Amino acid sequence: MAQPEPSHAEEPLPAVPKRSLVAQVRDYFCEEPSLLGALLPSCFVSMVLFTRSPATNFIFDEQEALLANPYVRAAADPGTSIGWLQAFKRDFWGLTPDRTIGSYRPLPDIVWRALWKIGFREQSAFPHAYINVLIHGLNGALVVVLVSRWTRDRLAAWLAGAAFVTMAVLTEAVSGVVGLADVLGGTSALLALLALDLPLTKMPLALLGATLIGLYSKESALCLVPLVPLAALFTSQITHPERPLRWARAAVAALVTGAAFVFYVEMRRRWFPVSVPSELTVEANAHKPLAARAFAAALRWYAQPLLPHDPLNNPLLEASPPYRIAGGLRVYARGLAQVFFPWRLSGDYSAPQEPIPLHIVFPASVVGACALVLPILACPVVGLVAWLRSRRAPPPSDLETDRVSALDLAPMVAFALAWVAVSYIPVSNIPVLLPTVRAERFWYFPAVGLSVPMGIAWAELLRALRRDGLLPLGVIACVLFFDVQCFAARRHAFDYTNDLTFWDATRKAVPRSAKAHLNYSVMLGARGDLAGRLASNEVALQLAPQWPMASVYLGDTLCRMHRAPEAVPHFVQGFQLGPNDLSLVALGLQCLWDEHAIDEGGEARSQLQVVADRFPGSWLKYIVDDTFANGDDYKGVNPKYRPRGYNEGPKKDE
């Protein structure tokens, strides 16, 4: 029997209109930013700007940090006695306390060892550098979330994240493998600031973990100890509007970060004991003023592993305190200018590119002093004024939807600017001297704070121009600013294609860096271009005539070109300047031996013997005597004293 037909036809569902891609993107960024929502665009931008070539090799410090790092390389040795937890008993380069050259950073070493373990080894530096890129993208997303919570302003949050991720001055930290310490330190700083948003009962544990991650990633994370409590004091009225408890939160933050710092120092003193420098002993400071004695006592307790002291890397080592401070302020001013105008970026600023200043007061030192000191002085003043005004001002009508008022925003911006100055001080060469006079990776911690006012400033500018009917002008200016940052970042990231490209770009960016020219010459020599090596080596020697390496390497170049008689004067000069530089002495003697230039009875042999006799007890004296006595058996210098070849791992006895 046939079924009766329905009395009326079924109505079709209304079609959902297709939204354009532009509309979908607009909706994406108009929603309240979440970590996952910010992670995708942030990581994408970081990958586009900072990713190195998959064929890249290990460049500059990366060779010592990974290729020559016995802790990292032990991951490929199943019979090794170097366990994973040995990272806390070795320095950044995998060396034990008695051989350390400073820089105690266990967490980056553990990450590199894990990558080495799964097969990412000598073939390419790409996987190790790519970790930095991804973590930088994560940090950019954390900046978005942080600024969103501090301002409740989506536009400012996205612009702050964009400012941080695209900041070209951070290229060295993100594209260079060794920059992992900096990007992990940045992660810890952002996690510590976000921990302040938690209830007071949950905040301490999260804050403790974040602070320890930073301290075990890079020493400059000690800036979190004063800055995080200050952040709690200046942002509690925003993150916890119903019950700020600002002083209680600041006190708890101070207690937790201080405890983390004490734990870190005490454990490092036990796991990684180092000798106290003579200039810090009680006897050496007994007759100094109270402040100087207290500072020396603090440094003795901190027990910083001894750092290399090479005037070529840091000329300020030889400057008196006033000139050292002036030089540090000049470097700070130049670095701050690079943040906004990154027209020149370089992986090296060695002497004489950044020399000791001739005067104490000059434009760059004045600008640096103002930029460093004024934000620190202004921060408590702005905070006090805002607090006094808030006691008289009525509360905002809707704390959940309205943007943070200017009254609450002012102390937060003042704190962010103070963050820039305070976080830079440990690497400024002002309180203590570092092995390096200037490095762009030092700006990673300051960039965290600087991105906050940059995002707010761009958002306010765009809104002001929109009110005046000039929004297109503001958009053009904003796009142009970020385009310049992106272009400069990508251009500098291309410098990390390989070691030859890196040093070629460096010598062009900083033409007065002797190290840049010398390393470029080494890269040319490794590729068989001895004529090019000679020309670049001569430039290095002209820039740094008292640098032992420049003289010895020039001699080595001439020696390899079978011009040993011309090489001998350069070897003699270099040996006299560095009689205890074992690698240089062994390098020069071995080449002369191979060229039969120091055969018995020759003039060069007698010249070297005379020079060696001037330095009794030195490596020069020992190696010359040993080689002349036993060279026939060793076929030159004793193999255990010969320097490691370029791009080579550690020797078996290391």
C-alpha cells in the first residue's frame, strides 16, 4: 500500500555564508589571546625570520659549545662515565671546575645532549639552532598572553608579541645555537611574570620553578630576583583587582626568588667549586672602603667561575673604572639604538671595534647613562604617584571588559622600562667585567620588558590617528617599522648559512674587528684559498699588532704556502707575545717541522731556541726543547700537544 505524501515540502536549511580569509584572520586576532592561539602565528613568524639552512655547519662558539663539549658528545658513547646529571658539575663547555673557562649553564647542555643522543650530531647545526627558533616563538606567544593580562588590550598584546618576535637585534640569540641559554632564560622570565597572575597560594611553587629554570640556563637570570617582586608590586592591582594584596604578593615573590637564588648559588658552590680570584680575597680588600669590601664579599660568596680575560675580546679589561663605565654606557646606548634601527647587526664586536673611550663624558656615554639610570629612578616615583591617585579615584565600572586605565597602566609601563635597564646591568661590564665587550644576544632579557611599552605605544598611536581620521598613516608607519625589523632579522639570519658566510658578513659589518678578519682568513684557508687567507690575516695583524694569534696565524699561512723563511719572524713575534699559549706554539712549530725549516743547524732553529730561552718555565720553552729533542720520534710536536683541527671534536684525552 502506497505511503501518503506529506502535506508540505521540507524546507532546506539556510546556507551558511562563506567568510573571506581576511574576515577569518580578523576574527582570529580579535578574540581574547590564548597561549595556543598566539603560539601558531608567533612560531610561524619566528621560523620565517630566524631559521638557518639545513646544511649549516657549526659556527664560532658553537664549535666549543657542542663539537668540543665532552659532556654533549658523551651521548653518543655507550661506555661513557659522564652521566646526564654531570651537567651540574661541568661548565657550559662541558669542562670540569679545574679546567673551566666560566659560564655555568647546565640546562642548555642537557638539551644539546638529548639532541645528540637521538642522532643530531656533527652533520649539521640546523636541529640545534631550530630549537631556539621554536622556543623564541613560544616566548613571543607568552609575551602576547602577558601583555593581554596586564592591559586587557588585545591590540596592544598582539603588537607587543609582534615587536618581541620580530626584534632584529635578537637574531644572534635565536639563530645562533649558543643563544639557547638566552632564549631559555627569556622563557623563565616570562613564566615568572605570568606566575604572578596565580592565586597567592599557588604562586610560590610556579615562581620557584620558573626562577630556577632561568638561573640554570644563564647567569644573567639573577635579575629576576629584584625584578619579579617589583612586578608583583606594580601589577597586582591589575591581575588581582578584587584583592590586590600588593605588598604581600611582592614579599612572597621576593622570598621565593631570593630562596631560589641562594639555593642555586649554594648548590653550584658544592657541585662546581672554583678558586677565589686573588683580587677578591679578604686580604686584598682589607684596606678598601666598606662598600668595596661588601661587594668583594658578595662576589666571593657568589663564586662565579673564572671567566677568560682577553683584552682583544673586551678592551675594557684594561680600562680604569671611570673609563670602563663610560665604555659600558656607550655600548648600552648603541645597543638600544639597534633595537629600533637595526641597520647593522654583527656576531662579533672585538677590538679595536669597541675600544676604550678617550673621554669619560661624550654624547654616547651621556645617552647611555640617561637611558640606564632614569627609568630606574622614575619607576618608584611613577608607582607612588599612581598609588596616591588611585586612593582618590573611583573604581572602573567593568574590570572584566574595559582596558586597564591609564592610572594603572603608568606604573606598569614604568616597571617595564626599568626592567630593560636592570636586566642589562649584569652584562653591561659596569659592576663586573665580562669576557665580551658587546653582544647582541645580551638584549634578550631586556627585550622582554621593552616589548611591553612598544606594543602599548603602537596601539595608542593607531587609536589616536584613527580618532583624527589618519589611521592609514598610522598603519603605514606600523607596517614599515615591522618590515624593517623583519628584513634586518632575516638578512642577519642568512649570515648563519655557514662559517665562511658568517665571518664574511661579520668583517663587513664591523670592519675594525681583528677577530672577524682573522676568523674569515681561517675559513678561507680551510677551503684551500691560502692567498685570500693571507690577505685577510694581514688586515687582522694591522688592526691588532700585539695579538699573538694574528702573528702566529700569519706565519702559519706563509708556512703553508711554502714560504717558511718569511713565516719565521711572525712566529717569533707571536711566540714572544704569548709564550704560554700552548696551541699557538704547537701550531707554529709543527708547520715549520713539516716544511723542514727547523732542521738541525738551521738559522730558524737557533732563532727559536734563543726566543724560548728568554721564557724559562713557559710552554714555549718546554715545547721547543721537547720538539728539538724528540721531534724525529713524534714527527714534529708531541701529538698530545698539537691543537685540535678546525671543526673537530675533543681529543681522546679531553
